[in-house]
Amino acid sequence: MRFLSVLWLLPAIPLLLLCSRNDAPIRTGLSSAALGLSGLAAACILTPVTGVAVSVNFFTTAVSVLLGLPGVAGMMVLTMLS
């Protein structure tokens, strides 16, 4: 079970590396997480317009927080392809 919890943290490694290169790593990480959550909210609100439904659950929230807007865009592309 601990192996699965480690797998959830693997996408955070590139984000932590990118954030640590800046002058304010905590602010950069928090702004990336906030942009990811706002992108997920926008994707859910605009579902009738775009036709792409991204449900809000633990996985999509974790991806949007850890990967930010590119994670939300990736989930939308994967939803369109499936």
C-alpha cells in the first residue's frame, strides 16, 4: 500500500524541481496549484460549451494541483480521445 502512495508523489518531482529554481519556490508552487484548481473549475463550468466533461474526484484534483494547467489540459485531451 505504501508503494501506491509513493506513485502518487512521482508527478510532484518535476514541479518541485521547477519551483526550486525560482527566487520564491513556495509562492510559485502555490500559484501553480491554484491555477490548476481554477483550470479544473473552469473546465467543469464550461462543460456544456466545450462538450468535454472532466469529473471532479481525487485523481483529477491531485493531477490539477500537482501538474497545474498542463495537467488539466492533458486530462481534457485524454477525455476527448476516449
